[in-house]
Amino acid sequence: MAYLEHIIQRLETTFHIQVHGNSTRHLRIENVQFLVAEDENSIHFQPETLYIGNYQEFHSTKQNGCILLLNSCMDSQAENGLYIYQDLNPFAVCNCIQEELFQSHKANLKKDEMLHVLQAGYGLQSLLDTARTFLNNPITLCTTSFFVLASSPKQFQDDKFDVYNNKFYLENNFIQNMKEQKILDHIFASSAPIYATFEDSKNMEYLFCSIHIKHAAVGYLCLSCAIRPFRKEDSTFLTELSKMISIEMQKDDFYTEKSGLKYEYFLTDLMEQNITNLDFATKRLAQLGHTLYQYFWVIGFSFDSLSASYMNPNYYIDQLLGIFRNSMVFFYKGNLILLLSSKYRNPYEKVNTQKLSHFLQLNQMNIALSFRYENLLDTHVYYKQVCFLLKKDCCNTISLFRNYEDNYMFHLFEGVQNTMNLKSIVHPDIYFLQKYDQENHTEYITTLQAYFLNSRNALSASNYLHIHKSTFFYRIGKIKDLTGFDLENETILFAYEFSFYLLSYLKNTNE
């Protein structure tokens, strides 16, 4: 069974003619049959049969079926039915139609076979291998960041691939060709297949077809005519294959979280330490159209637990890309993760912080900022900092803005709490003063905390406590009498301050 419009296309391509007339071109045709003169008045037209006849003999026949008349008059356009002006061999026309019916039948059988593969859960590779038995050409499944998910033949290689860590990526020149001919723009904007040839390989034609999940492009198929020239049914078949691959990819949460932008897979490789070569990483970043500056930050965004509903992921990503220039954003393991590169040491140097604050408040979100770093390959390390900051009740702040600089001590404590008793690291003078305050109703612990909270400045600490400076030093003197504390002893100062950080962490974690 084939669509009438596809049969017409094959006839026009094969014989270099044009089929005229009126007919329902989306009609499905199951077989072809010749009109015979003596049967003209008794024939019962079948609804899914295409009839072939000579115009001179059958132009007056009532058009109760789908009829194609050959050697037609030039003025027959007003009549019903299909017409070819040229005097073609009826048997050659019939053979051409039969070929279309046969190819369509083969395609339908192969689609059924692919559907069984999909239902059985054999995976992407089996889907491509099954499709290739019909397409008879190499086929590649790529992500939107040019990583090759699968190819058939499985070990197929040519000059359009780079290999890194036993993984395949599209080669830079091939990506540039796609960008120049706006293939990528088409992939992101449309689900329709598109043909392309490139200047550096004019003898090779490619057929691209995007793969969408929830109206967002997550990848695309690339078919090359390395074995045989393309047939017109290839594009239709590739479209059906892309739909099945979309279904298969949605079985994995990794793909259902995709936002439709082009760098999720590159960022995922960075976060999971799959890239260990800086030149390769820099090249990939350039391919994705991003400038490499000296400084990097990983920034995470999480939704507040009170947030009732989430909008389309692309909304959040578009907003953040507008706030943070030269950044890349994607959804990863339930959070929005942003990689920022800048020539400034302050990540907010060119950021409208008021707009950012409004965005966070409006969407009930928190932001977590890693330490600044300069080696792109260290991204996975700084991503872990952000993961810590995004954990509930782990930080020494209730602000929407969480900076690792303010919380690195807490991260340190979390890392060692399984190997030692954290309470035992608190300086014994602190425990002693806590007990002394309880028994004598003094405020020596509060005084010490104020001193450290105000950068070890006595005047600022006294103002913070709303006491006179002399009262502050009186308390310090009493602490010295009780513990031997010395403001000039840097070691004891650090030990006390460290202990306060640790006590705060233990309080937050209910230890």
C-alpha cells in the first residue's frame, strides 16, 4: 500500500513528466490495474486500486474510481481524474507504480519490525540496525552537542568523526558545514527531514532528521548515501524512525529532562568527568559557540519545597541565559546547572543582580555558587560544591544566595563526620565557657562569637553587642583568666573560630 501522492512523485521523477488533474493525493493505493475497453461499462471500481488507460479510449468513462489516463489532450485539465500528456508505454507506467507499491510494502514491513524491537526494549542500537536493512546506508544518531549515541554499522567510521575516550563525536569541519548551511537551525526548529551536500564532499549527500521530546530537540539522525543514492521514501522512513527513537529515549529519565538546547551532553560529560583532555574540551566548547574566558563557576538552582508547580524547562533556561551572558544551562539530576565563563573575577560583574533576585523570588528558587576556578576540566569538582550547597539545611545561611565561600567549612565537616567524632574536635575551652555561662549567667561565648563574626575587630564587636568597648575588653580579660585565652595567639584564635563553625554545623544537623 502506498500513498497516491508518492506514486505520482515516482512517475514524475522516473519519466521526467508532470501528472495533471484532480484527485485525492493522500489516497492509499493497494494495487494497479489496466482498463480494458470491453469491460468499460461493467467494471466495478475498487476504492484502493489505481486504474491505467489510454485517454482516447476512456476519457468519457465515468470517474467512479482512481484513473490515470495516458496520451491525454492538452485541454483535459478541467476534467476529473489524473492525466499525462505524453504517450508513455502503459506497461512501463504500470511497472513504475508496482515498484512504488513494492517499496512501500517493504517499508511498512520494516516499520512493523522496528515497532516490535521498540516494544521488546532492545534499545537504540537495535532500532538503527533494523532500520539500516531497509535504508541500505550508514546511519548515525547524534545528540545536540554532537556526541554520537549510536551508529549502524556499529563500528562505522569515516572522516566526519573524532574519537575521544572510545566515544565518537562529529568532526569540527562537519559541524561547521552544518552551521553554515543552517542545518542545526532547521533541526532545532523543525521535525521535517532536510537534505544537504557540503563543499568539501560534493559527491556525498546527507539526510538529517531531528528527534524531539516534548517539542524540544534532543538529537538527530544523519543518513549518508555512502552505499546507494537516496530514494524518496527514505525521508518518510527516517521520520518514522525518529519518532520511535524519541519513544525509546523517553524510557530514560536522562533524556526526558532535556531542555532542547544544544549543550546538555557536553556539560554532562564535564560533570561526570568523562572529558580528561583540556584541548578536546576547549575545542568542544568552541564548537558549541561559546567563548573560553579565564575564570569559571558552576552555579546551581533548586526549587523551594513550597513551589507548587514548575513551568516548561525552556522558560527557566531562557531567563537564566538572559541574566548570565556566555553561560550554558541545563537540567541535571533535578536541578538547573549553569556553567559560567568570564574574564572578571567577580561572577556578578556583568549581571543584573536585581533582575536575578526577582527571578529567584518569583520562581521560589535558591542559587548556589561554587568557588572560582580556571581549569575547565575541574568542573566536576566544583559541581560537587554546588550539590552540597543545594542540599536542604546544610548551609550557614537562609538567604536565596548560597556561596561556597561562606560554607566550605560545613562541607569539610560533612566529609569527615563518618571517619571521626566531630564533637571531639571542638576546643575544650569552648565547652568550658558554655558551661560557665549557664552556671553563672555570663555571656562569654556570645562575646567571642561576636568577635569572630566581626572580623576580629573589637570596636565592631562591641557595637554588634550594643556594649561599651571597655565592657568588651573586660569580658575578654575574664575569658583570659578562666582559660588562658590570648588575643595575640593566632593558633588559639583559629581553634576557637573553627570550633564555632563546627558547633553551628552540629546544630544544623542535630548532632
